[in-house]
Amino acid sequence: MTILHTNYFGGGGVKCSLNAVWTTGDETLETMLFDLFGQGFCPTSLVVPRNGVLTQMLGEYRVSLIMPCRNESAHLAGLIDEVPDFYDEIILISNASTDDTYEVAKDLERRYPKLRVLKDDRTINGIGYGFAHMTGMTAARGDLLVCSDCDGTYPIGDTPRIIEEMRRRGLEFASCTRYPAKDIPLKLQMGVRTLNLEIALLYGLRIRDSLSGMWVFHRSVVPKLHLTEGDWNLSPQIKLNAHRYLGDRFGEVSIKQRARHGDTKQRYFETGMRHLLWIARNRFVQD
């Protein structure tokens, strides 16, 4: 006997649940899921008893959500509560927080079995975004890793759709592009376009969102990415290295950005200039 519990998104994006119990015979689990796809459903989580242990998977993959955070204590509980059920683990990395983010996260860790809270306070010029991400990637146990900011702006509920598109296109690394977009301030769009143009001229890579902070990729490619940047520059580095080492197994997938929780940690002009210089320097120091 096989027991299936799956969440899926039906018409109008409404989250629904399906429970089914059947005796395994001519119809296998794969056939049942195919039938669901054929009816227009997009299954997002699957729980199947295996040797007495419930293993939650998205398709055949275990999925880890990695989120660096700094000074996010005010909305952390709500954010974790909104994480979709299909994630097998949530890795939260506090980086140089000056409020009680780490303490709040550790309290949440006792309430949410999937949540793992880490701390990495390394910084470069006060920024440790890249260090936190690399720490999360090292700790992750999933087959697929989803990296996202901890401010609610990225649609982490879209992961099933993104994974399906990765399968269809043969991607091992997907960078989630927010562009074109009308609801992002023009000055930010112009900054990203400038960096996109620089990347196109120096690397021959046409990219729509050089600074996206949401990426979905196979854990097996992490060693191939050769990540080193501990600050904001991890964002362009991870895309450039994925393109360099993975070739056409790297690509962009469209998403829609959501409203932010809390205040941004970015100093846009200063960060943009650091990106501009790093992208140019990196082009001429590659081995």
C-alpha cells in the first residue's frame, strides 16, 4: 500500500491538498503523478513512508532552502511560517546581526523541525552576504539548493515551476530573473542594466538580471562554482562561474519579485560601483 500526500497549485494559484491511499498494482506512483500533471496540476510535495520514516521530496529531489539574514528579527517568525511544505530543510544563517535575529531564530528552530540555524559573522567592509551563503551551501543536505534573501522579496513558492523548467531545458543551475519588471524603481533597473551590459561586453554572456538573489541548483555543482567572494560580489560571481563552468547547463528563469519585509541592507550606489569594478577585475584575473 502506498500513501500519497501532495500539495499542488490549482486554478488561480490556489494551494490545494490531495490525500490518496491505494494498493500498488499495475498503476505505479509515477503513473499517478503523470495523471496529476495531465489534469493541469503541479505537485509540490510528496510524503512516502520508507522503512518507517517519512521522507518529504519534490519529485525525486530533496530540497534545501538557504537564507542568509541580518537584523531580520521583527518579521522572521512570519517568514519561516510561510515557507512551503515541500522544502525538506530550511537553513538560516545569521550574519553580523546587531539585533536579536540569532536568538529569535534559535527559538524558532525549537518549534520548526526542518529549521537549522547557523551563524557566520565574517564580513568584508561590513558585508558578509557571500560568507553566509557559502556556509549554508556547505551545510545543506538536499539534492537541490534554493538560495533566497530573507526579506520575503523572492517567490520561494515558485520552486516547483522553476525545477520543472530546469528539467525541460536541461539546466543544472537556474538564476531567477526579476526583469523585465515595472514595479522595481527605475534607478535600480538602470543599475542592473549597466552591469548586464558590462557582463555582455566582457564575458559574452547575455543576462537579464546580474544581481538576482534567488538561485536554484543541484548541490553536486557547488564544487564546480569555485566561490570565493564573501560580500555582495558573490551574486555576480555565482552567475559568472556557473556560466563559465557549466556552459549551457546554466540559464535564467523568470520570477516576479514581491514586497519587501523590513529595510534594505543595500547602499545602492556604493554596492553598484563595487560590482562594476569587481566584474571588470574578475574578467582579467581569471586563470
